[in-house]
Amino acid sequence: MRTVSRIPRWRRSLALAAASSAAVAGLAAPVQAAPPDGPDQGPCKTFDDPQWSGWTDHAELDEKLRSIESTSAGRVRVQQIGTSKQGRELWSARVGTGERVLMVQSAIHGNERTGTEALLGILKDLGTSRDAATEQLLSSVTLVALPMVNPDGGELNRRMNVVPWEQVVADHPQLAGAPTAWYHSPSGDGIDLPGFDLNRDFNPDLDYVPDPADLPGEQTDAGFFLSPESRAIRDTYLALRDEFGAVDAVVDLHHMGPCGRTTGGPQDGKLISVALDYPPLGVGDGAAYQEEYPLLDQDKSRRYALSVARGIQAAYGTQSPLAGVGRYLHPDEREYAGQGRSAFALNGSATVLFEVRGQQDDLGQKQRGMLVQSVRTGVESLIAAMASGEVDRVDGDEFFALPDYGWDTAATD
């Protein structure tokens, strides 16, 4: 795939953040050379045989993070934030010294890993680039990347982690005899091993201790912090909040179905690349939560999501497949208080969901490279918009002017 110039990335990203302020309905004029080649925009193509090769696995992630840390001469700091249920390290990588804090997590669903590749590229660039634009950005923003938060699921190429319910009870003896949590399953993705959908295991009460009276719960309820992976994410967020006073934003990088097509906008009928969302907290923009969680600011989340969309569109123009960005499924009644993006939003952070088209084993190398690049540009654009302050000046209501992608099936982020 032909790529655009990336020298210096951050000067271009800062320019894109500024250019987005003049965009109309989320569409900015391109500010760089012709877009890279994209995949076929005719019939959606997927693979019958899983395409697993070429993705960074857990062992390789350790090696790559340590290499990035070493070559950055101390600019990137890598640390272990926890251990998965099967004993694999959970890593964070931190770069920047700014007061605005962005936490980005990837692969909470083990088979959704374009975000892992995108974050490794971002960390490498930020760790080694010494130009003035990078220095300015790093003095304004602190990025904390959690590039693989479900390594056990990742080793199996499946959505869930791996933990039998009896191990949950061993970790939380007060749950003996309680019903099984609704988001724990005996198997998943054709693999006969039990585990959790970790993206349901969060609670806006960040000090919550599992209570048998709350089980089994249901989809619209908060989760219970039953897995070490979700607790490690929570603890990282709390440590940043203690250090900085607030975490400005949390980004959650995911995948969705492989064949969604844009409805409306300049790419009407074409395959979407990235769908974006703010927290799904029911009717009235989470009105039912506002009294208990007064820091909830849905407009703030939409401003951050809109900044991502505008940055991607400004980078590639309106017709490139890399710029096929829109809104994720978000009907008013959709309510997921147990997702991390909801729990952290209720604590005052802007939160943004990325949903990349296609699971990691659906698409070939060409599309994989394109989608990693789209995610990377989106995260970079958000960092630049935070550094420049542009994210505070956009109109969150203009998020609704972005196209959707043909909402005719249930969403499962």
C-alpha cells in the first residue's frame, strides 16, 4: 500500500486539528498529498480461512514495547499494570508530560487488534521524533497506552478472556452460592473454555467490591470488576486521576462486522472504515445517571469523537477509503453502564469508541494495513486536537451530522 509522508507526523497532525475548525458538517478539505490506495469498493470480501498471521502477539508485544522504551532514551516508559488470569503481563506505555491526559486501550476483545498495531506505531514515533512539533505536543498531552488488555483471549483469537466461574468465586469468596454474572459464558467463538466479555465488567463506582446481591445482573446494569484485566484498567485510570486530578479522555479501540456501508455523506454506499461513538447511557444522554454522577458530560465525548472524525477526513480527503468514517449504532434506548467507556464517562472523562470494520481474521493484508492506518490517524488527530485546544472549540452537536453505516443489525461493542 502506498503511504503518505509521515515526516514530521505531529506537525501535520497539528495542522489537521487546526484545519478541522473550518470543516462543515465534519468534512474538511484534504491538506496532504493524494490518498493511499484502498481496497476494492465493490462486493465486500472476507476470508473463509482465518487470517491470523502478521498480528503482534503477547510475546512480541513485550519485545516491541521494550525496544520502543530503549530507543526513546527514557521518553517512553513501559510498566506492568497487572497480570491476566492465565498469567500474562498487562502493559502500559506512557509518553508525554502534559497536563491533558489521554488513556487509550486496545484488544479488550482478544480478536480485535488493529489498535495494538496503531498504538505501537504512535509510541515509536513519539518516542524518537525530536522535531519542534513533537516536543510541543508532548509538553501538552500525556498519552498512556494499554495496547493489549486481554492477552488470554488474544492467544485464542477470541473475544472473551479465559476464567472458569469457580476461579472467580475463589478470588471473591463472598460470591459462593451466588448466581453467575450475566456476561460470563461457558464458551465463546467456538472454543470450549469459559470466560467474560471484559467490556461488560466495569462499574462507575470505581471502588465497587463484588456483592452477591447484585448478581447475576443484566445488560443495562453496571458490571462487577470480576476479572484482573478490568481491575488493572480501572486501577490505571485511578492512578492517573490521583496524579493529574482528572483524566481528560479515554479511547477504546474495537472492531465490528466486516461489511458495513456508509449511509449518506460523500461516501454513500461505500464500505465504512471506522465508526465512532460516545457513551451509550440510555435516554436523555444519560439523564438517569446525572444526579449520582454529575461529572457526566456527553457533549464533551461527542466533541472528542468529532475531532477524531475530522482529523481522519482532513488527512485523506472525502473519497479515500481511509476517510470512510461515521457514527456507530446509538439508539436512545441503548444502555451499557458496564462498559469501561460508560464507567469512565460517568466519572468525568470524555470517552470515544472506535469500531473498525472487520475482525482481525476477516480481512487480508491490504485492508489490515489500511484500517491500522485509519485508527492511527484518528488517535493522532485526537492527541493533536487536545494539544492545540481545538477539541474544546468544536460543536459537539455536529457529531450527529456524520453519516451512519446502515443500522440494520444489533451492535455488540
